[in-house]
Amino acid sequence: MTFDPLTTQGIPLERQLRNWRELDVTPLDPDDTDPYTRCRVIVMNGIEVEAIMFSHHLARTCPDPEVKRQLAYTRYLEAQQQRVVNWLLPPIASTLETTIAYEQVAVDLTAWVARMEPDPYLKQAYEFGVLEDFDHLYRYANLFEMVERRKAEKVVDQLTEVMPGRPTKMHHRHPYDNVRDPYDRTTVDPLSKMHALTVMSAEQQTMNFYMNVGPQYMEPIARQLYQEIGLIEEEHVTHYESLVDPGETWWERLVNHEYNEVYLYHSFMTQESDPRVRAIWELHLNMELAQLHQAVELFRRHDGREPEEILPRELPVPVTFEPNKEYLRHLLATQIDLTTLGAGYVREAHERFEKMQEALHGGEQPPSEEVIDLHRERFGDEYRIETEGPHPVERLRETAEARR
Amino acid sequence: MTTTRQHPEETDRGDVVDLLLAQHGRIEELFRAVRGSSGRAKQEAFEELTHLLSIHETAEEEIVHPAARTSIDAGDEVVQARLAEEHDAKELLAGLMKLDVQTPEFDAELDRLRIAVYEHAKREERYEFMQLRAAHPPERLVRMAGALRAAEKIAPTRPHPGVESATKNLLLGPPTALVDRVRDAVRDAMRD
């Protein structure tokens, strides 16, 4: 039995509108929630936010008032989906706790995508990026213990290790060097298109989140760290969005967006451990099917093509949240020194990189270094979760005296 | 090999907000410990939780809330709301202490208390502690940490709903000399 999103009927669009009672979801209880359930919530929030903003941008270039109305209606439904999904986040979790969950998403989602990506150039882009999110998790975990006196382990459990990745201060590249080469829409495996859209959307939501919540902190180190990592998320969005072929038409991109939502809700429905959340994934999957069919109709009408020309022949292997510890340790051991030059990757600190670093740091320690120094000063050591032994890179191991 | 480290003493260098946050973190850990254990271990974790919750709330009522009442915006209203939550939590805790930890009723009541305490703690952190930190100089906040510790040393180790004010808490038990010691500590902490 294969599930074909193009022929499976969903909930008709006119029956998808929800009332306040249906929107008022009971949030997750952080003590009872699988960390990966929270990760799936964060991913789907990012996906819905991208769906909403993409539709707004499409509407702004669309001259046909009837199509504009259709887009407005479906976008309202997507906005309701976003409200339901994101309102699952626990109110008793702090912003920083949610931030740590965002970084767990960035690590384990990007690692999964990298492992599954068939195209070697695209795979390299994910492998490069994941080592940076991995380091952000470590910096925020140290901040968390310092300003909220709680341990990141309560958020990530022991599913994701917390230790240095590529040092955050090295992520500040010249913006020119964040632009990658795009895949070719005519030859690429459609799965690669879904991967690029998924990771781009997740990173974009992370950027939006940090650039908006950062100033709410009173502690100077927290404000500064959100500013620094928020700027790296800007680089990451540039990095991932440039993988997408700019030759895709607006209608083609709309179909890709809707198909990807179907793919992800289906993926998460099949692995969700929380029955209440699974019911939401299932409901949203059934809503997305009708939204996809509407997009396909617009694509046929405006582009005169069939969806089979651009979509996967069957739904790809489900995107799965699972530990990626061994894979990440392998990447740490082999790719930690990489940076980018133009659309490629190099090991040496080239002139443009050095100039950017000098302009930004001005000979001072950035907040990402200061947060670790401050933690060492106040607690005598760093916050880490190393479940699989010492750090694979010897110089990034904590010294014996720091460990007490 | 797993290395996650504990920092039992680190708060000694922090201010009163650091100390309160660390205790909130510890209370959350103890709730998880009670839920995740059974038999004797469960009883012991629950006793530790009862002890910490009781002395923590009392010390807040003696040191933190009076300071917040007079120094933060809408202090009266903010503190009044926190005291009402503390009263409810103490009643839940007192009821819970009469139950056998092995029973399903205990687990259900524990869950009510857990959510009530988590929400209360988060409201304190968001609406009270951060404002308190902004309203007082760092040295005074460090002195208040000392006062909080002193108050916890003589605070009742079981919940007493209905005594959510500083004076009533102090009338509840400790010998006069100890009461005076806490009053001295509080006065020292609040001095400029």
C-alpha cells in the first residue's frame, strides 16, 4: 500500500476553518514529553511560518484578484495550523529552554538530512552547517546554566551531546562566502528539493526567533549571545536558500512547499510517540492534502505542466528524529576546520575571511567565547554532556583541572 | 562514559536571584525524581522535596516578597498574586503528605502540585525576580542571598497554609533568639 499525496483525498478546504475551542490546544508537559516530540513541534512551526510568508510574497506578485483570494484563504488556514502547532510549546518553559530545543532541532534534523542527501555538494552544505549549530547548542547550554541555573540535559535529555563544535567565533564569514551554488531543478533528485526547503525553513525560524527574543534578556551576556548567534542564523539562511534553484517558477515553488508539508506531517505522524500530538499531525496531513491539490491546480493552469514532472515519484523515507552522535563525532573529527570561499569549502583562513573577522571582532573576544569564560569563572568548569567519551578533537577536550 | 556535572556550591558566589533560581531548578529535579522512583526512594525524594519547598517558600515570604513589594512596579499586586499561589501550593502539599506515596491518588495529587509549583515559579521568575534584580544594587542582592539562607535555616520544614506573611511565619515556631537573628540578617541585607 503506497500513500500517494496527489490522489489521496484530504479534508476539503471549505471545511478546514477552526474555531477558538479547536485552536486552544493544551500545551506539552515538559516533564512528560519526549524531547524529539518538542523537536517535531519546532520543525513544523518553522515549516508553517515559511508557508505563510511564502504565500504572502507570492500574493504580492500576483495580479489576478481571484487567485489572490484563494491564496488568502489557504494562507489563513496555514496561519491557524501554525498557531496550533506552536501553541503546543509549554508555557512553563523559558525562552532559553526553547532556544536549546531549537538548537537540538538544528543538530539532529540537519544531521539526518545530511545522512540522507543523495547529492554530494548538497550533503557537504548540511555537514558544514550542522557543526555550527552543534556549537551553538553548547554555548546556549552554558548560558542556560549561568542565567537560569538549570541544566540543558533537562531539555535535550541524553539524546544529543553538548560539547564544542566548530567554534562560533569562526562562523562569521564574509556574506559573499555564504552564497552556495544551487541545484539544477531539471536534474536534481526531488528529495533534495525537500531537504533544502526543510532545513532553510528551520534555520529561518531560528533566525526570526533569536532576532526577536534576544533583547528581552536583562543579562548583558544573554543579549550579546543572542545577537551574535542571531547573525550567524542570517548566514545560515543565506547558505541554505542559495541551494534552491532560482529558476523554479512561483507556482512550482508553491507545489514544492505544499508537498513538503505533506511529506513532513506524514513523516512525523508515523513516528510520534505522544498520541495527542500524533492526532494533530494526522489532522494537518489531511488538511495539507487539499492544500497541495489546490497548488497543483494553480501550477497546471499557470505553468501548463504536470506535478509528476517536479515531485518525487513516491513519498520519500520519513524524516526521522533520532540520535546522530556517531555521525556528528565523525564530522567533528574530519571537518571542524572548514570554512567557505566563494561557493566552495577550504581549510585555510583566506584574506576575505580574515578581514571580516577583524572588522567584527576588532581584536576582542566575541560573546560566544565570553559565555564560556564566564561559566568557567563562576562554576569552575564548562557545561557539557559527553555521553560517548572524550571529545573527538583533542584540543577541544576540557582540561583535567577544569573538570575538578 | 557520561559526564554531566553537579554544582552544589556554585550559588555561594551568586546573588539572591541566582540562589532562588538554583532552588527552583532543584525543586524541578526533585519532582522528576519522585515521579521516576518507587518505594523507599520515592518516599525519600518526596521528603526532600517537602523540606525544600517548605523552607524555600517561607524564606521567599520573609525576604523576597517584602523587598519586591516596595521596590518593583505594582509590587503589591505582584506579591499578592504570588502569595495566593503559595497558599494554594501549601494546601496541596499538606494534603499530599497525608497520602501513601505508593497510591495512584498520590501520583495524581503530586501532578497537580507539580504544575502549580512550576507555574508559580515561572511567574516569580518573569514578573518578580528580574525586576528585583533591576531595582537593587548587586551588593545588596548578594546580602539578600545570605539573609535567605539564614531564613531557610530556621524555617518550618513542613507546609503551613495560611501563614504567608513574614511575621506569621516567624511566629510559627523558632525561638525568639533565632527570629532576631533572621531579622538582623534581613535588616543588614536591605541596608544601603
